Amino acid sequence: MNVIDLPSRQSAHSPVRGDVDRLERDGYLILENVLTPSQVRQLVQELEPWLRTTPRCEGDFYGWKTTRVGGLLSKAPSVQHLVLEPRILAIAEALLSAQCDCIQLNLTQATRVHPGERAQAPHRDEEMWPADKQGMEWLLNVMWAVDDFTEENGATRIWPGSHLSELDRNVDPKNAIAAAMPAGSALLFLGSLTHGAGANRSLAARTGVIVSYCLGWLKTYENQFLAYPRDVARCFPERLQRLLGYQMHRPNLGGWEGQDPIRYLDDDRTPSPHIDALTPEIAEQLRALYQEQESAGG
């Protein structure tokens, strides 16, 4: 297995369109040193109590020597910054928004791969949705390095270009690349890219935080309304509330009492009329239909 090549690494000033082009071409992109050392230390401090007290996973997919913790927006508030990081959020919207009215947060999850953990089976996260994608991208993953990621300590394995072909669970490990990167960096990869956590052959655990974004009309991996009920979600910034699903996806999907569900977080929740939330195209079609009917009737 090789360490990731330098051309796939980008500076902090690369334009979003170029980032998306590289993702669509290679299936992955590394942004180095997005977080400052002090931001990484704060993140470590917030995550550590949860990672220490959470039992290790049980299963051939999640691993037997791996710890996973979800619902991080309230458990480790620094993760809010990761979710809303401007460049990465812009990349997610540029990549996905052509297929939906708005994107949403799919999950936040801390992963700690302990020494002796074997390599995770090759997989694609889009497998959560058993449907024909028809060439669309449904998901963007971001693996944030909390520790330095190395080949020895289990850095994420990726198969560059695999998003352009059918999933092969027996893909050749020699074609995989170890996404080595310093703490504070971010690996972005498509939901259609074959990947998996690497084997940890070191003497220390390595920790990362996964943030992923998906199309607004898909069911998310993490049930955000259970992870962040009303009294928790109402304390978040509005942009974050909407990413969690407190927003209407046109046409008329995911509403509350016929209203934008952001209203559910308000103190005033008196009954109100149902209000259309239509795409401009559908709204124009309905206007034209009724105009035609009125003309014919007149």
C-alpha cells in the first residue's frame, strides 16, 4: 500500500470548482492543516471523555478494536466548527446541490482505531441506500485527522478512481493508498469511493472525526432528531439547525404542520396555515396550468 501522492494535496486557497473537479476525477482530496494546533487540542479535550467511557465496537464492519462515538455536535462542541467549515461546506454544496434542493448533515462520528485492529473491509458508504444512483453523487465524507494519520497507525485506505467502476469487495489491496496526513487535516472522499480504515500496526491508537453530508431527500445514517432533540437543537446556529433537517426540502418535503420546520424550534408554535414550499419550476407549472384553465373557462 502506498502513501498518498503530493499532487492530490491542496493548499488552503484552492478554488472550490477545482476542488470539486479533483473529487469527481480521483474520488478524494486532502486539505492539509485546516485546523490550528490549538483547535486540535480543544477537540482532543472534548472527545477524550467520550472515547474513554464508550465500549468498543462489536462487529466485522464496525470493528472489534475500534471505538465509535456519534452525536458529536453537543458532546464535543468544536465539531460544530468542523461541520460549518466554509470551504468544505462550499465543496459539499457545489458537489451535491445539483441533485437536491438543499443538502443535510448525514452524521458526525469519532472513530478511534486501537492497536491490533485489522484493516476494515473495503466498502462504499453509498451502500446505505440500495437504489440506482444513475451516475449521481449522493454523499460527501470528510475524515478529520485528530491525530497524525500514518500508514502504520491505520490511516484510511482509499482506492483512487474506484468511484468510476462497480463495487468490488475483493479489490486488490495493492491498489489502495494510505491517506497519511498531519493532525488538523481533512480527507474528503465521495460516497461512491471504495475505502476502509487501515490496520493499526502501531503501539498507539489513532483518532479521527467523520463528518458527512448527503442529499436533502435521503434518510440519514444518524437520526439527527434523536441525536439533537428540540431543546438541544434550538441552541445551535441556524445554519447548523437547517443542516440537521430543520428545513423544508422543496417540494413540500420534511415540513412541520405545513411550515418550515425551523418554526418547531421557536417558543411560539401556534397553529398556522400550510404554506407551499415548491421549486420554482413546479410553481410555474401550476401557475400556467391554472391560467390555462381560467382562460378556457372564461
